[in-house]
Amino acid sequence: MLSYSAPGKLFISGEWAILEVGNHGLVAAVNNRVHVSLEGTVEDILITAAEFGVREVHAKYAEGKLHIDADDKQKETLKLLGEALSTSLRFLGENSIMPKPFHIITSSKDTQFEVGGQLKKVGFGSSAALVVSAIAAVLDFHGYRATKEEIYKLSTIAHYYAQGKVGSAFDVAASTYGGLFVYSRFDPDWLTKKVESGQSLAEIVKEKWPSLIIEELSVPENFHLLVGWTGDSASTSAAIKQMNEFKAASREKYDELMDSIADIAEGAIESFREENWEKFFIVLNKNEELLRELGETSKVNIETPELKKLSEIASDYGAVGKLSGAGGGDCGIGICFDDVTANNVMAAWGDEGLKPLDVTIDKDGVKKD
């Protein structure tokens, strides 16, 4: 059996503004991984995702599309994985590699928590990690050892279209490359034109993607990235669609706020590179204020009361805290540089009903297990 896994993600600075081409964000991959295993079968493709109630669902790949034999509910559950399989099999075909039948088994339990008998996502980007690990595994199963650049680009195409052409794919980058890095998104208009023109995936993957930047940074040994979960899951794609409505209705104010967040993110990246932690803390506090203003102005639920409480507790104990990602629930982060502060923050979060998570920065990215 062949197994791959990919890490989750956390946004440190520049969320929301990263949706606009040319802006930069500071992103970390975290060691909560999605796992995918493949083994050969006699015929058909079989799909098992036990945590979603999917067991040995049959699928066939024909004429460039994956046809899943399931009811509408299961098809919706398997939408992302189906797009990943379809994309990777199409890419293999373009490279003169015939698809073979296989059984794919996925597990994302490391990125979820059980609450009231139900599994809940915590906001680590498990959907992106699933797509990345599935594509890497399918390609390797067929004898194609892809580079991380190829995996990132194919995964971005699959994830972008499965999500309705929303998102910046920073989570895909985290799952592919790992580490802590500067990210600037690809030009979505360019990619859409390329894909919808009928150009082959093999050709698109070989091209230089306009505006895309993925630049790894070194992480100081005493850097503590603390993570707390609010207990509520959030839908990033729904929030992005709501933000796009605000953008269409109030473009001037939208641009003003996004430019401000982008400027702050540049300050965070610069101070991180310089290891100027006093400035880094100040900049992240300002980032939080701007995200709060963005939420209040756009009416998108960004900073929830629980996320605000999480951030305030981190600050009270000498760390810097803020929400991470699109907000609306999921996780917040704290950053500090000593064990005592880290332990105090995590304990205080727990005392206040928040859920401290045992998370570290994952330096590997997608890998064969």
C-alpha cells in the first residue's frame, strides 16, 4: 500500500488581502496532517473516507471525467476528492500514462475534533491537504514522481474549481511545501483563461504562473506558535462569497481596507526577516484591528467574541494574539518566544473554555509516509 500525507495551515498575517493579486501574506504549515493511502484493485476506482461515512464507493474515469456511483449527498461530500482524482488522472493521460484501478482511503481525523459526538473541522485547511496528498499519491501510484511545484499547481487547479473558483490557494501552498513562508497568489484570471481555453494541464503546469510567490523563511528556535480553537467551525468559501458582495457594492472602501491590511502584512514579513520582535508584535496587533474593522464594515463575521477573547488572553500573558485565516470561528493564534509565556497562555485559554491545540510548524510539506 502506498501512503502520502500533507500538513494543514495557519495564516499569521495578511489574511483577506491575500485574495488580491500582488499582496503578500505570512503563512505557516502545521503538523496536523491528512493521510491518503492507495492500493491496486481489479477494476474500477474505490473511494473510502470513513469519517464521512463513505466506504468503497465505486467510480470510473472516462473521457477526462470521474464518474462517482453514489447518491447526491455522497457526491457532494466527495466533490473535492473527486476533482483531485480527475485532475491527476487527466494529467497522467496527457503524459501518456494509462490510469490503473485503485482503492483510495483518506483520513483527516488529525485535523478534526469530536464535539457532542460529531467531528468538527478546526480550520487547518484539511480540504487543501486532502487534495494535495491525493494528487501526490495518485501520481506516484502510476509511476510519476512529481515535483512539489507540479503537485502545488495541479492541486491549486483542482481545489480552485471544486470550490467554485474562490480562494487564494495559500492553504494548498502550505500543504505542499510546508514550513513558514511568504505567499502571493497566482493571477486567477490568467489561470481561468488557461484552463477554460482547453490548454492541457501538462502545459499549464510547465508555465510560469504570473504573480505567484512562495518564499520559505527560516524559523527561530525559540519561536512559539500557539493555537487555540474556539469550538466553532467556519465556512471560508461562504465568507469569501459574502466579501465579494461587499467588494462589488463598496469598492472604494474595500480597496482601502485591503491596501491597509496588505501594508501591515509587508511590515510583519519585514520585521520577521529582521527578527525585530517588538515591531512584529505591534504590526500583528494592528493587523488584528484592521481585520476587526473589515468585519464591522463588510458585515462579514470575521472576529467572533471567542476569537477576540482568545487574542486578549494571549496579550494579557505577554504574547501577541489574533485570529488566523478568514475568521468566523475556527482558530486563533498566539506568538511568543519563551516556554513560560507559552504555557501560561495555553493554560489560560483552557481555563476560559477555549481549546489549546498541540500544534507545531511542519517543515516537510507533502510527503510519502
